[in-house]
Amino acid sequence: MSSLPAHPSGTFTIADDLPVTRMGFGAMRITGEGIWGDPPDRDAAIALLREVVELGVDLIDTADSYGPFVSEDLIREALHTGGGDPYDGVCVATKAGLVRTGPGQWHEVGRPEYLRFACEMSLRRLDVERIDLYQLHRIDPKVPAEEQFGVFAELQEEGKIRHIGLSEVDVAQLGHARQHLSVATVQNRYNLLDRGSEAVLDVCDAEGIGFLPWFPVKTGDLAARGGPLDGLAAQTGATPAQLALAWLLHRSPVMLPIPGTSSSAHLRENVAASGLTLSEEQLAALDAVA
């Protein structure tokens, strides 16, 4: 089988039984402005999702709050096969725990009955009997964390979710969660310039827990003219975004970048970072950027 553009990023096996190509795709920005409502061009969004898979990406990260509901609906429309393997080997990871009241507005809701309802509706929207990776989008500080972990564990026992992930947790919260359930992945904000989750990544690295860095490129700061990556970009022929993604892939074998875009050109650019080879000196220069 010929190698597809995402394949040089390598593979990671989530929870020892769900292999995915390490370069993933974040499906937040296929919705409307403010991550609210339908995209300006629905057909283009569906074509983009199909191109994601054609490039060899088989991990797509979404959430019920993206739109809300729009991203999950688009993924089903674009990629559901109607067969016994409804997404033909693509892992569609979704999340619950944030609700929306308008563009750019996000609120934690971790009541067990709500999280259970959200799971049932994601199953329906994605048209699957089991979600491969279901993530708690945020731990709601108004609800005991044990109750939020407990309903996820129940849903897993019932066969409605295969693996459990957490989003935006610190080391203590991750340790607390692991007392109540098996955590397969963590999704925290992390990139070349923002390494605030370094300690969490170190735990994931040591324990074999997949780490999905959201906002992996921080494009505005990295791509600006005169920015910190100008010299390396000229030296390598790569874009600043590609350098940032290649650095993430090198940083840890558990790293699963999920750059998102609504542009086909940016999608191809991001995925092409999978095949970017950097010297030790270039990696050291990237390490020093922060």
C-alpha cells in the first residue's frame, strides 16, 4: 500500500488497542464564525473532511459543542459509510461537558444526567453504537469530579464508549481521574510557544497516555513576518506552521497533533509536516524558541 501524506508522522496505539496515525485533524473550525452555526459553505466543509481522510488522517477530533452539533453532523454526512465499520477505520473522537449560549460563549456543565444525555445524542448524530474516544471537555467545578468520572465509567461499561479522554486537566486532576477510570488520552493546550502543560505531557509520556495538543500551531505568533521561526523557515523551506507541527511530533511519541482549518490549502500544508525531517541543531533551535 502506498504511503499517504499523513503516514510519515507514525502511529500511536490508544489504550493498546486503537492504532491511529499521529497527525490528526481538529474539526472545530469547520463550523461558523465563533464556532457557532453552519459553515459559510457546507459543501466545502464536507469536501474538506473527505480530503482529510484521503490524506491518510484517521483521527478526527470534534465535540458536541462545536456549532453546537454542527461539526458532528458534518462528519456523519461526509464520512459515514453505512456499513459495519461506519467510519471505515477512522477514529472519530468527540467530547461533552461544555454548552453554548452564543458565538464564542462556553460554559461547563458536568451534571451526570447531562453528560449521559450528551453521549446518547452524540451516538445518534454520529450514527454509531459506540464512540471510539469520548472526552470530558472540562471538569465542571460545580459538580463533584467523582460524579463526572463515574458517569463516563458507566457509559464505558455499557459499551457506549470505547475509551475515555480528559481535556484541560492538571497533573493532580489526571491522577484523581485515574483512581476512578482508565484514562486513554489527555487533550490540553500545548504548542511551541505555550508549554504550560509540560508536566502533564511528562506523565502521559511515562504512562503511555495519548496527548492531543489543541491550538498546536499558534499561527498568528509563529507565522508573523519577523517572527521567531523566520530563519528556520528559510533554512528548511518549511512554513512556520509545519515547523511547529514537526516539533510536536518529535517532542514525544504519545503526541497526537490535531491542527484544524477550514481551508484545503492549509490542511495539505499541515499534513505535509508529517514528512518534515529536522536536524538535531534545528530541533534545538525550535526548543529555544519558548
